[in-house]
Amino acid sequence: MKFINCGFGNLVAAERIVSAASPDAAPIKRLIQDAKDSGRAVDLCCGKKCRSVLVLDSGHVVLSALTVDSVATRLAGAEPTHGEEEE
């Protein structure tokens, strides 16, 4: 099982990720609010601004401080560049 680092030492199983999206769109904001209301939201931002939203196959919604591009790069298996960890 492959895990990706979603920032601040938090890991998510790569094969469970269905999609990665920016949190700026209204439908994604509604998805986040619904997940928070039902207890399916996992906030991995550690007090930073949320820059990406990962939807898992279990219905959980993971909020990350990394950009969608950074998450996509990590999913592709490339190593992060220096300084990308704490965006």
C-alpha cells in the first residue's frame, strides 16, 4: 500500500483517493460542509489555509494545506522539491 504525505507528516493511502480539487468552487465548499456536518471530514491543514480537498472512496473528505499540483505530483510518485512540504 502506497501512502502520500499530505503535509505536516500526515499520510493518506494513495489508492483510496478518488479526486483532488481546489476548495474555492461552491460545490466543493458544500461538499466540505456536508462532510463536516456528518463527521466525514479530516482536516490535515494544521491551522494553515486549505489549498486542496481529497475525496476518498470511503466518502471521507480530507482537507490539506498542499496545493492540488503538489498532491498530484506526489500521487505520480515524484519526489517533492525543496520547500514544497510546508506550503
